[in-house]
Amino acid sequence: MYAAVKKEFLIAILETIIDKKIEDLQILNPNLIQEYYKIRGQRLDLLVKTKDKIINVELNTNYSEEIKIRNLHYIFKLASENTERGNKYKVGHSIIQVNLNFYNSKYEKSIYTLYDKINKIELTDYIKIYNVGIDKYIKNYYNNDKKFTKGEEALIMLDLGKQGLEELSEKSEIVNNFKEEVIKANNDQFVVDWISKEEEQKQYEEVMYEKGLNQGLSEGKLEGIEQNKIENAKKMLDLNMDLETISKITNLTIEQINDLK
């Protein structure tokens, strides 16, 4: 997966998100120590190390409460593993988690730290979580709501189909430079399997179904999940977004999207 997209592209994305220069980027084994696992979904999507940071990148189809808890498990486990124990605790690299959210995001970007609500001070910058709404960036791109930086254009291209990439590459240098690598990665079966939304979507819907049963919700309300996908797809069609991109964001098939026209 990692060889399919150049490090320069990854650096451009990460520097845009954390707003700091990335030095000495290394891609690490994304598997956490096996005995620590207590939950499903045991593999990190991407783990990199820089001169002074360890960065975990997670690809989230639905950033539900369950996914938030899973990802918090990951980041605190990384923090624990990165702390040297002895007479004094010694902190190594700072720990950053980047959540790339592809569906139903509220904001383009938000940042979470450990924060003292009473005294209104940040306890430490050792741990930070960045939530990035890829779908929000894409919506604003199609709405022409703002001028994007090169790094933001790189974020947008992460979830564009081939047609969308071709259109954006005509006016973006970074997209033109890396579009072939992204197209190649999108067509690589190993990459598709690695970042496939199907399993995460299935788990999300199973959790939502269980919640519905536990709360005594009617079957009609549970169907609201699918209806929400359809309504979002219609809005994207109104924005003239290409079908491949809509399919990626909503997890609907091209045929289903065409039927909405």
C-alpha cells in the first residue's frame, strides 16, 4: 500500500493537517502489540514516525461513538508504548492521531487535546487528535466556497474518482503531480482491501441495529440509515459531483446513484 503513494504526497497531507513541518518520515509496522487487543478492528490503518512525532492515521467511513472509542484505544495504547518506565516516566515522541473521515463530517478540521475545563488550560500537547472531514472539503470544493492550499487539494483528491482527479489536476499542481499514484493506489486490490469501507460499514450498521433493538426503535427508523445515504447522494448530484466520488462517500453503487437522477 505504502509504496503505491509517494512519501512526498503523504508529507504534504500531514503537514497540512498538523500545520507543522514533517522531518525524517518513516512508515512503521501498523500492528499494535497483540496481547493488548481487547476489541475488534485490531490493525491501525497507517503508522508513521517523524523526528519528534508518532502519527497514527485512521480512515473512518462513519465517525460514530464506537469508532471514536476504538480510535481512542489506539492512541492511548501508542502513548503507553512510547513511555519509558523507571524511577521517572520519560516521554519519547509526541503522539498524534489523524482521523480522515469520509462521511457525514461536521467540520473540515477539528483538534482535540487533554484540556482542563475548569481552569481552561491545555494539560499537555503530548497527545493530540486531528479530525479531518474529507467529505466536507470535497463539498466546499464543489461549492467553490473557498480557495484551497496545495495541501488541502491533496486532501480533496483522496476521495475523488478518476474524473474528479482529472478535473482538479488541470488547476492544481500537486494533484497533477500525484494523480497517477492515487489512481494506481485506488485500483490496487491490496489497497482496496486494506482501506475497504465495507467491513467498517457493516460493523457500524450492526451496532446501529443493536442500538435500535435495545432502545425499542421501530424497523422503520432503522431504515433511516439507508435513507440518509440516499439523501446525501441526491445533494451531491445537485452539486454535479462525479458518480465515483459519490459512491465512495455514500457506499452506494453507481447503479443506485443513477436511479436517483
